[in-house]
Amino acid sequence: TLFRSARPDGTLDSPVMSLHNLVHAFLNGTNALSHSAANDPIFVVLHAFTDAIFDEWMKRIEPSDLTWPEELAPIGHNRMYNMVPFFPPVTNDELFRSAEQLGYAYAIDLPVSDEDARAVAVLVGSIIGGLLIALMVLLTLLVLFMHRRQRKGFEPLMSAKFSNQKYTEEA
């Protein structure tokens, strides 16, 4: 899983550990230290947002119970294992539910359908395309201006010509 750092045999899995800790490290401060991360106020926001994304995934995909492995998952992640340190004991299977089923909801504004996602993609693509066209027009104008300037025999306002001639009274 993305959120645990141990393999089924209990050894640390560096890439997974790094994936989970990447945001904590980026936020720095007490969030970057595993023993004090929960004391950082942003910790709750970060994990609540992660839960909101998971809840959105649960709503869209509607995974079956078979999605949650019965065995060979990292320690504590098998479907019927108890979540530690919750009391009374709660199994992972009981928590593999949407937020509404657990008694709360998120006010999250993610694109609901493929049409909304396409509309966002078209908007972003149009903005980027417009910026690229504007950049191309500006570059074309700059090239034309430079070419025109060279054709006219452009001379700077101050022409600095130096000679070895010394000024004398005769001059």
C-alpha cells in the first residue's frame, strides 16, 4: 500500500516508505520527523485530504471486498486484521467503506464525470495553446523586426568611431 513502510515479512520497504514520507519531508518542520509528525497541525489536514481522495476513489470505482487482500499484505493490512491501536478492535474490512457509510462526508470539489474532466482538460489545453500561439506570434514579430532593421542599414544613435589621429592646433 502507499501508506505503510513494511513488507509482509516485516522488513522496511524503502520506495514505499519514501513515497509516504515524501509529502511529510516536503512540508518540513515537525511533520518531517516521524516521532513528532502528529503534533504538526498540517498533519491532520494532509491525512484528511488523503482520506478524501480515497473516499472519492471508493465512490467512483466501487471496489469489491476482494480488492482488500485476505493475506500476504504488509503487516496489519490483511482484510480481517485488526487496526491497531483502535479499541474496541476494528478490522480493516470494517473500515473499507465510504465516508457516508462511516457517518461523515467530505465537501470536495473534484470533477464528477469524464465530461467534467474533459471540460477541465479543454480549458487548460486552450490556455496553454493560446499562450504558445501568442509566444509564436511575438517571436515572429521579433524576427521580422530584426530582419527589417538589418535591411535598412540601421545605425545606432551614437556611432563610436575611434581613430589614432591626435588633436592639434592645426585641426
